[in-house]
Amino acid sequence: MGLGDELIVTGLARRMQRRNALPIRVLDQRGRSRWSPVWENNPRFAAVGYRGKVQTLVNAPGQRDYIAGQTLGGWVWREWVCPLGEIYLTDEERAVGSRYEGRILLEPALKPEASPNKDWGWDRWCALSAHLQSKGYPVSQFASQHCPPLPGAEIIKTTSFRQACAVLERARLAILPEGGLHHAAAAFGTAAIVIFGGYISPAQTGYAHHVNLFSGGTPCGRRKRCLHCAEAMGRFSAKKVSEEAASLLRVIRLD
């Protein structure tokens, strides 16, 4: 289950409750109730075991608002406006985040099941990290078993996605691939540069207040490596991303 998708569900729930105040139960395609830790403490959702009146939302893998269809090679996307999600952190989770106030977060890691076409490239991440550090901007990175540490980066260890979100809430800037953490950055209003490439576009899962790096054209949705996506990622050099970051950091500093 994609954690970014579960955050989108919270935005859909908020939309639904503008019309109907009943709590929301999320169902899969077979009509079975399901629950995500992302929704913990969120008053919009009917808690497990709740027996009162509810309204239902069908949302599960393969049935998302931004998916128009599926082919043997991957996904066919639909354009829509991605709603801002909500994360109700606990005091304990916020305490974790408070230890990492004002970090510049770089996130090169992808979840194992993600399309390889979301990968910006390790060499580019290293070059971006080195450039930012050379300009006096220390960088941080979440510890990951799927990704080595960037040279010179502070490694932040968290025990859950929610703890990582708490750190992200306090970040000065995040530079991320399209995915769960970029949805969390949007929910908290954290400044972010999101590297889309060519696999999926901001017209599916982007937010207007982020810097969204997309190659243009039709996103391919392919699950296997493709030349189109490699070329798309190649249009965003480490220098270009570092320039975008420097511009944002100057604005943030003025604020």
C-alpha cells in the first residue's frame, strides 16, 4: 500500500466532509473495510470497531482517482487536482521532529516496488549534496536500508513513516522524488522540490506550491526502465536542482 496514496485519501476525506459530516470508512474494491496508520488520530475517519453511521470511500491499489487504466506495461494516468492531505501527529512524534528543526532534507531512496523510472540517479544526488554543502548548506537524509548515505550528509534515523513526517514538518526544505514524503511535505506546507521526471506528472500527484520538475509531454507510467524516462530525468541536472534550491532558500531566509 502506497503511503502517499493513503495521504491522498485524507485529502479526499476532507473534501467529502465538506458535504457530509459523517465519519468516513475506507473500503477496498471488494467492499472490505481497511485501515492505515497514516490515518491515526484523524477525526474524519471511522475508527476500527466504530458502529455508528458512516459514509464510505472506495480507494485501494489499482483504484485511485489519478489512474485512468492499466496496460501490460504500466499505468495510464488521468489528470485531476490532488487534494492536500492531513497528518495528525502525536506529541511523541512531534518531539522527534523538534530535534531536527530547519533541516535541508534530500531523499534519494525509493521504495523497493516503485518504478525504476522514478530514480533520478545516484550520481546526481551525490552531486547535488556536494554542491549544497559547498555553498554552506548542510544536508540531511533519512536512513534507509534501500539506499546508502550521501557523502557528508547527516543521517536521521526514524522508526516509522509518521516519525519521518514529523521531521519533514520542521524541515526548511525537502528535495524528493514523487512519492509518500512529497505528499507529506505538501500536507505540512513544507517547501519542496519534487523530481517527477517523465513517469508521472504534477497533473496527477503534484501540488502548485511545490517546485515540480517534470519533463513535459505525456507521462508514460511504465513499470520497467525506459529511454523516455531516462531522457526526462537527464533534463534535470544537479546544477539545475541546486539552483532551484538556492532560490528557495533565499526566499525562506527572507521570510
